[in-house]
Amino acid sequence: MADPDLRPFVEGAEAQVWMGPGRHVVAYCIRAKEEYNLVMVHPSDGESEVPIPTHCERMKADYALFEPRVRKLLNLVASTMSWALIDHDPLETWVHPSSNICLLGDACHPMLPYRAQGAAMAVEDAAVLGNLLSRITNRAQLPRLLHAYQQLRHPRTSGMQHASRANQGMYHLPDGPEQVQRDSAMGKEMEEEAMRASSHGNGVEQGMGEGQVNPWADRTKLKVLYDYDADIEVDRWRLGKETRVDIAVPKL
């Protein structure tokens, strides 16, 4: 990267996030830093659910008021795609009335990207379902296992759906007192996190205390995301113990 303003983005491993009224940008390296990916979320103009090519000039116009480095990045973009983000309320059941088939992943809990957990929830679904079915010995056991899968997964995925929606409001605040308060709180959180990291080295636990404005700086929310163990949840169900329900809806 020749531009000194943009070089830190590809030299480091961190994702970059810019927030603005009604829209935001997430940027990060992919393919061993051979490419740089830009994800831009903004109000829909009737885009299809299917990705379609979009004119780069339209993309630049949508982010013309963002800071100079964002505009420099957009000037380097040769092609772009757009599609609509669609979710729906949690389903009441994921299991067919026949109890012979069930849904997982986006088929039963599509979620907006503001918590970056859509694919993770699908992987967790598969891990729980795979564990439950790994010791099945006859077809008659299937209905009970499919309903157990839903019982174990539904509260967590529903919580993530709601948390993702809530984060949209925080990411896309219009300019004003709430936006100023958000930016000030996030700035302080970033400074404190940097000080902790420099004092303790790379071994410091990620995140800060509960109640942070930035959900990625809130240690409690991070533990909800990353401490989940599908096998432990299934083992608790097998032993008849009460299962842990992880729901992370941020307070805005």
C-alpha cells in the first residue's frame, strides 16, 4: 500500500469501523492481506436479496461525507455488489410437525450483521445437533432429540437476533447529543483498553467491564459470544441439568 494514510489498515490485523448517520463501514484484510474487504451498510433503495453489481459512483456518493481515508479507500474500488439485509422475528418452532426434520442457521434465525454472529450461530447449531444425533440408536429417538436441539439453541439465537437489531440503532445514530455521547464513551473505552493492553501485554483478557457502549469492548458480552461450548450444553441436557441460557441484548 503506497498511501501512508491507508498503509496502517493493511499492516495491522484489526478491522476498522466507521459510523455515521444511518450507515456504517467495516473494513478488514482478506486472503492473507492480498485483498481488502469493505462492507458498507446503509438504507436500502429496494435492493434485491440476491447480490447484484452496483455502480461505484453511487457507492462513493452514499459515503461522500465520511472522513478522507474512507473516501480514499472507495476511490480504489474497481467493482462492488449490493443486496438487501433481511431478517425476521424468531420462529416459534424449528421442528416440523412430523418431528422428522428441523431447520438450522439462517433458515430459522436470520439476523442482521450488527453483532457479526450469523455464521457463528449456524456453526453452533450444527455442533449441538451433531452431538445430539451422534448417539442415536433408533429412529424413535429422533423427535425427542430434535426438540432438545431447539430447546438448547432457540433462546441463544433469539437473543442474538434481538442484540443485532439493537446494535443497528447504536451504529447509525443521527448527529446530535446521543451520537456525541456514544463517540465520547467509545473514545474513552478505546484509550482504557489500549492502556490495559500496553500494561499487561498480549495476554490481557479482551474487553472491559459490563455496560460498555461499544459491545466489542464489553467483557460480559464477549464472554456470552465466545465462551459458549456446544458439547457442554448437550452434556447438561443429557444429565438432566438446567441448561444455561445466553441472551445478550445491549443496553443503549
